[in-house]
Amino acid sequence: MKTRSFDFRDSLLSLLAITIALFFIFPLYWGFSTSLRNPLDTFTVTGVGLPWLNFSPTLNNWISQLEIVEMRNAVINSVVVSFSTSLLTLCLGVPAAYALARFRFKKISNKDLTVWFLSQRILPPVATVIPFYLTLQFLNLLDTRTGLILINTTFTLPFAVVIMRQAFVDLPVELEEACLMDGANYFTTFSKIALPLCAPALSATALIIFAFTWNELLFSLVISSKNAITIPMFISGSFESRGVQFWFLSVRTMIAMSIPILIALLAQRYIVRGLTLGAVKG
């Protein structure tokens, strides 16, 4: 009887999990289904919108959108800005995180420094729009990828420092001490011991930074006008004189989601290991 009760409970939980998963997946499916419809089918299709069953699918929407130069440029800009921001943030944030985890400072405590980094992440971006705009205008970086990279690095750097600091803290310090006893310096212990062991956390942090940068819209709207338009900004301009063309908007949304999803699928092993690093203490 206990086994049957246990099986029934597992079945019920599995059914609940599947229902919740379908609830979150359905909007993605609906967007993909809408991207395959003719304009008229967007408003007349009934049911769940199954291709070949409820309507005849077409790739005309995808072809027409991929032929738009602004669309291709927006995707390229987003890829360049997101990857560059992730790389620059890690190059600056990982050494700072290691220093906070291993060294002690005299005039200010490590805890206060960590709280300060965290407070910068909580700072509302809209409060810094005007200062950033004036600074980039002075540096002649308005409507440039470089300007977006610098801004996004500023806001993602505290996140990288806080996450990677905890990853370094969870590492056994004895491994690095043994390396120092053998004559190595701090840079060697950092690059040869600590960094490889924190590779999962590093990968997870890089992906989260990439996602934050990829979805950033506020500063793209403020400092970009033509040359540095990103995919979120391009999607936000989908409203035209005839209203919102949902068939085109769905294509743009699917394209915008495809790259982060593909990267997440390729790096999911490192993401799980990185996010659970230090969660279990032995």
C-alpha cells in the first residue's frame, strides 16, 4: 500500500510538473506558430494553431525579415555587444572576485567591498541614463557598439564579482597554499589552480551576463539611433502605420530567442554545475 501511495504521489507531481512546463512553453510555441502563418491566418486560425492542421505554414515571413538589412545588422550588433561585454566583464570581474575571496584589505573590509559591488547592481539603470549619455557624447561614442559595451560592462561587472567571489570562497584554500609552498606566485595559483576549478561557475556567470546584455533595451534606445541598434530595440519598433504586424513580430522574437537558447543548450552542463557550486557542503 505504501508503494502504491508513493507511486500515485510521484505520478501526480509529474503531471503537475508537465502542466507547469506546458504553461511556460505554450507562448513560445504560439510565437513560432504565428511566424509561419499568412497575415490573414493570424486573425482567423482557431484551436491551438497546429501547422498543416489548422493552417498551411509558410516561410515567407522568415524570408522577408531575413532580407531586411536592419534586421541582420541588429542581430550582428547584439551578438558583438553581448559577447564583448561578457568577455570584458569577466576579464575585469574575475580577478577582483579572487582578490576579495583571498586577500584582506586594511582600510576597508572585504564584506563592505562586496556589499558595495552588490549595491551597484541594485542601482536603477534609469537613474544613470543622463550621465552616461553626456559621457558618451563627450567621448564621441554615441550610437556605437563600444559605447554599449562599456555601459553594459558597468552594470554587469558587480554581478560577476559577487558570483565569482563566492565560487572562489568555496574552493579549498589548501590547494593554493600547496602551490605557493612549491614556489609559485599568486598569479600562477589564480590562473593554474583557482580558475580551472571554477570553470563551471565562470561559464554560468558568462551566460547570465550574456543574457542580461542581450535583453538590454533602455540604453540601446537612448544612445543608439542607426549604427548600433540591437535586436531588442529593433523588436520594440515593430509598431507601424498599420498597427502591430504580429507575423513579423513573431519572426523577430524567435530570432532574438534562438541564439541565447542555443548557447544555453550547448553549455547546460556547465550552467548546472556552476549554479550549484557550493550549494552542498561536505
